[in-house]
Amino acid sequence: MTSKAPTVPAVAMGTWAWGDSGEAGDGHFGSRLSESGLREVVEKAQSNGFTLWDTAVAYGMGRSESALARALTGCRRGEYQLSTKFTPQIAGDGDDPVADMLRQSLDRMSTHYVDFFWIHNPADVERWTPPLIPLLKSGRIKHVGVSNHNMEQIALADRILGEAGFRVEAVQNHYSLLYRSSERAGILDHCREHDVRFFAYMVLEQGALTGRYGPAHPLPEGSGRADMYNGVLPRLRALTDRMGAIGEDRGASAADVATAWAIAKGTTPIIGVTKAGHVDGLVRARGIELACEEIAELEALADAADVDTRGWWEQEMRQP
């Protein structure tokens, strides 16, 4: 298969936190979000060319998809791209759980198609990949991606789709300065060689790499991300301080530098946006060119921090 990788903006808009209920401390992020605030996020992102919105049924069991649809009201469908996911672990028991979950997503998002549809987590690749083929043929999904898959699973899904004239066109894995297992396993090289788009999620490690948090100012108490990161914040100080200094020279923040690093590595970062002001940082990140020496220095500091941020839902991305 030699079809070109789909065209996407430099950064994709992440809506994982949009699945939180909106009550403080309720949900993974502990975010307080309002409909008017999210509409402002959409307006600012769209006007700056950030037009790809990434969500999933699993983000608040449909809440994120519904919130995104409300925030996009008034935008013409051709003006934005939608990316959502089939999660095998929450599949129904009907005759075609993949088509069923997609149909529910389309209903929630008030659309007839999605631009990217992902197999969210690997379960049984041989079972869950073939049902994507009729959905591609019908036009209800434009591009297929796999998320949290290792090299062997990516190749198997690609082979199954290839028999019908399609292919895996995108990979979405956890990838950040602190967690580069997809690079070490050869997945980034594979994507470059085969013109597959690599989407990097958790580039900011849920806020831990923004420089805004530290031992004296921890992540929101009672949230899932506080449990995961607050204990390691002291070990990240050298890295986030250096990111801040690199950013300062360019009128940018540590978070902007983390995003610029992911872009420099040839990936499309998916950055969670909950405030309109976050978009300003993405505009800055898009314009930052990091020197090779700066990239090497940041990666060395990240390795020296020696923290493991692999999520409980992730497998090791070993060399095949």
C-alpha cells in the first residue's frame, strides 16, 4: 500500500479531560469545565488552524464526545476533523460491536463519518480489525489507526486491512520526553518509512511536564493524575527548569518546548486543551525550532530523571 499519510495540523486537540463530569475532583483530571469555556476553546483553536479533535467513547463513557459535539455547534463539518476510538475492553455483545460503537459515536457527535477511527487498545487484533473494512468501504470512517499497539500488532492489523486494499494509516501511542518506548521499539522509524502518521499522546504527561507543578504546587488532589505524578515531581525539576529556560529565550513556556520537541521528532502531538489560553501555547510551539543539541540535552535530562510513566492500560513496546 502506498497511499500518502493523511494531512493533519501540526498539533491535534485532545479532549480526554472533557469526559470528566465537571465536578471538582470527579474524574481523572479533576477539571472544572463549562460549555461556554469549551466553545471558546473550539473557536480559538479552529481560527488558528488546529482543526483535528481527538476523543474516545472511553473518555467519560461518551461524555467527551457529547461535549465536543456541543462545542463544535456552528462549525461546518468540512472545517474540522474528528478522531474517535473503538475500545475492545468496553465492547458490547451484539453481532458487530465495532459498528455498534461507531454508530453510537456518530450519533453523539452529530455526524455521518469520522476522519480517524482507532482500535483503542490491543485485544485480539485478528478479531477486531476485519470489522473496520466494511466501515471504510461505506465511507463512515476515512482513515484507520491503531492505539497502544506494539510493532507486531501494527503489522498484523496492516496485513489484514491490506488484503482489502486498505492499511493502517496512523499510530497513536503514549510518547513524551519521559516515555520514549515507541521510539526505542522502532515504531517511529516504521511510521517514517511507511508514511504512517504517528500521533503522540501524553506529551505533557498530564501536566507534569508543563513546569506549572512541583512539590510546593502539586497536581489537583484526589485526581488520577495526582496519584500518578505528585510523587515524582521533585525528580522532574531539572528537566522542567531547562525546558523553561529554553522556552524563555523564545518567549515560550516549558509546556511549549515539550510540544515543540514532539513536533521536532516527526510526530503529531495530541495536546489536551481545556482553556482557550492553551491554544496560544500551541501557536508558539508550532513556531519553535529546537536545535539538535537542545533535543539531545532534554532527552538526557529526561533519562536522568529515571521515572516510569507507563499507564496501567499500556503494554511494553518491546523490539519485535
